[in-house]
Amino acid sequence: MMALLLGGHLPAEPEAAPERHPGAEALWEDFAKNYTSLSLEPLPAADLDLKAREALLSALGTRYRSWKPDKAATLPGLANAVSKADPALSPFELVEKALVVLLPSIDRYGRYEASSELAQMKEASRQSGGKIGMNIEIDEGGHLRCFPEPDGPADQAGVNHGAELLEVDGQSVERKPLAAVNLAFISPAPTVAVKVRQPQGKEDKLTITRTTQVFPAVTSKKGPAGLTVRIRHFDAGAAASLKTILTENKPVNRLVLDLRGNHGGLYNEAMLCASLFFPEKTVLGHLKDREGDHVSLDGNGVFAEPQSIQILMDRGSASGSELLAACLRENMADKVKIYGDRSYGKSHVLERQPIYGGGAMTVTTALMTTASGQSWDKTGLKPDVLQQSNEKTAR
């Protein structure tokens, strides 16, 4: 079964380049084939090629200001023309330059990772002093946004969800490609210094201490108020972990689901978590892709029946966490309340695909809604009890 992402990347490694100097034509053909077969709303072939040529000229900048997309009929053709004018640039490299600019312009969460960048990341990771526990995304305004993992190094250092990244180790990241920014975070040094603009506007200089510690996706704590379960992300096995926790703590009368900072994961795992609370065959939600509207049904039967469920969310709660929260609240309105801040607002399902030559592409393949068709895309989920906090939420 294909694993669908709710904000993140598949762990698959791109294939190695099949030859030392891969062809621009083969790269473009493989990209176009995969984009057309995977994308939720693919552009027609002619429009895709035109936008790709426009993207290449945009990437090349002022030196090629006088050039027009129709200088060549295809992207590889234009890349060959540029390469003849500047032999230092290979057609393959030029096509990759175009794809880096193209994908975000035609897909809100689209991304192309160049082969050279992935090779650098792989090599640098071998010498890494540990992870910082933070995802970086580019928003629609071109700003680099930080999304720390709950309880991870960046979170502990004080980076708030949605903070704008300004500097890494004293170097500005303005207009830097996402791959270059990610690479800047990999180092054998035990710490990394960052400058961020927090969501409330304050600029902070912070020091993040790298760690090799692995934080479990699902953890729990039992207290006088009931059982609190924190789901940090929906990786493979998250639902099984939740089921085990609920089994070991039966009966669970009052449940707190802490989804703060949960930025997504695997669609199937989020749905399996939801299915632990409903009768078999209950409609949990809809997944809309190019083939139509797919209904997600409970396949487990009721496993846990808390008298009340409190869900904790913040601006860092996205995709899978929004799906789970929306599903529980809609189907158990008398038992479920959401506390905290409005969530991030991301209902896109993504897939990452290795591409000829060693690069990789990420595209939107589907959209999620609740059983009634409710979408939280861009708007986020409004909490029942608003508990906004401009500072780092106490863990």
C-alpha cells in the first residue's frame, strides 16, 4: 500500500545517477511523466513545458533578460541553447535549475531537490553532530518558516512554531534555496546559532544544541485528570502505539490528546488513530484525488470509549493532527473539545518521488476532508476554547 504523506517526506532515497553526465532530455521526460501521473491537478503538457522554460529564464536572472521562452520549443532545447552560450552550465544542471523554480510555482507544497544538493546532504549527514529537530518550509511569501518537533532541540531552545528563519551561524538565509538552508544545519559542531523572527514579531538569537536522541512518536502520562497522550507525528506504527497505550490503561474515562507541534506524517496512520474510537464502518473522512472521492471507513470497531476527550492544538498542528482532531470533533461533538490556538491549515497529501539523475520531486496528490466535507485548508481548525500564547507553550 502506498504511504501518503500529510506534510513531510517519504524516507526513500533517490536513485544514483545512471551515468556520469545524465541527459537533460531523460531528466525532463522522467519528471514530466511522474508529475503527470502523481499531481492532483497536473498542467497540460504544453503549459508545463512553457512554464518550465519561463522558470529556467527566471533562475538564470538578468544575464538572460533578453531571452524569451520561445527561443526553444522544449525545456531541454532551451537548456541546450543556454549551455552553448555558457559551456560551464550543463543542460542537465539547467533543467534541474528550472525544476527547482517550477514546482513551487505550480503546486503550493511542490518541491524539487536537485541531485547535487541531495548528494551533499547525504555526505554531510555522515559527519553530523546530531539533529536539531526542526522542519523548514517556504511559505507563499517566500519566507522560511520553522516548525520544531515537540520537545526537540529547536523547541527547547525557544524557536516558536511558524517563526521566520533569518540567520544560521551568523549567515543570512534570505533568498537562499531550501536545500542550501537544510545543508547549513548539518555540521559536526555540537551547537548551531540561529536568528529568528518569532510569530509575534520579536527577533531572537538562539543556540540550538544538537542531539542524537530519538523521541518516540507517541508517549503517555497518567494523572488525576486522566490519561494524557502526546502524538508528536504520524510515522509508521503510531496507531499501534496509541492502541497499546489505550489497552494498558483501560478503562480510559478522560483522555487528553496533545497534538501541539504535530506537523503531519502518514495519512493511513492518522486515520488508524481515529478508527480506535468509532464503530466499524463509520465514515471517518474523505480523500479526494484525481480518481475521485475515496471514503475512509473505520475498520477496527470501537476500541476506546472515553467519556470526554480534550484535544490540545497550536499553530504547529497541521495535516494529520488536524485530520484526527476534526474527525473526532465532528463525529463525537458531545464528548470532544479542542483547546489552544487555531491550527496551521494544511489538508494536502504529498508524495515524494525519486527522479532520473539523482534528484527528487514532491507533489500534492490528494486533499483531505471530514466525513461531512469540512476542510481546514488555509483556515485551520478553530478551537472550542481559545488559549492563544505568543510565547513558547510550556511543555
